[in-house]
Amino acid sequence: MSIDGGGTRGRWTLGPDAFERLLAALNADRERAAIEYEQLRHRIIGLLRWWGASHPQELADDTLDRVAHKLEGGAAIGQGGLGAYVRGVARMVYYESTRQPLMPALTRDVAAMEASDDLERASACLDGCLGSLAAGDRTMLLRYYDAGKAADIRKGIADELGISLTALRIRTHRLRTQVEKCVATCIDGQSQ
């Protein structure tokens, strides 16, 4: 999960193979690996909060995505060194986040539209982009973000879909990224 900002590098999307490789690096037993993944994610969030990150959940997801990408690319991590490697990646992700604008790209674009009294156009772009999603994806995405940080509601969504919270986070992140790109393209197209 890369954070959009001025200096964002090429975006890489977490695929199932990379995610499986990350889980395998955590533990050979898939169930135990899933538990360790969640524990590692929570530890990363705690570290990022300690360091003063303003959006530690997103940065933790970005950290784990990058580690998965490195593992998929063949990075060799010594026995028992995965935790230290992940902390190092988290530190770099945190440093990058401090150099980027605090507002994500979508918020920045909407703020610019508000400043120029074009909020209706931005709203129309968002509605159109949400409308382009499959009905189930759109409903899930809206429910997920409407809940704010209500973990019990998000857990309920995951249970309804029969997936883990991690899978739900990944799915909603991919949909959000798709919608953000669509809105940015729409806004750029209208301003030209």
C-alpha cells in the first residue's frame, strides 16, 4: 500500500503469490502464519505510532506490501531475521511518509476542487467512479470506510464475506486505489 504523494515511485500491487511467500516466510503452517502476520502488523502499527506516524495502519500495510515484494523478488533474509528486516523497512516507509504531503492525493484533489468551487464536479467524478465498481464491491467499500475505525463493523463485513480481516483490508485497499486513480483521471480530464 503506497501512500500517494509528490514523490511516489511506481506503484506495485500485492498479488496472491507475493502474499503467500510472505506468509510462508512467517511460518510453514498457513494458519499460524496468518496469526503471525496479524501480530507483526500490530507490532508495526505500534512502532509507527511510537515514531509519531499520523496514519500508522496505512504505513504498516505499505511496509508489509514492500516486504512481500522484496521476498517475491528473491530477497534473502537470514533465519530469524525477518522481524529486523521488517522493522528496517517500516523505518524507511515512515521516513518517506514524513517527506510527503500529509493529505493523500484524493483529499488534495478534492480540496483543490473546493477551493475553486468545483466540488460538484469532484462529487460527480467520485459518484461515477464508485458507479463503475461491481455492486458488491461498491457496497463493501462504502460500508468499510463509513464505519470509520470501528473494528467490530469491519470484522462483521469480513465475516459476512467469509474472509479474514487481512483479506478484507487488502481487497478494500485495492478498490480504494482503483477509485482514487479514476477520480484523479476524471478531475484532470475536466480541468483541461
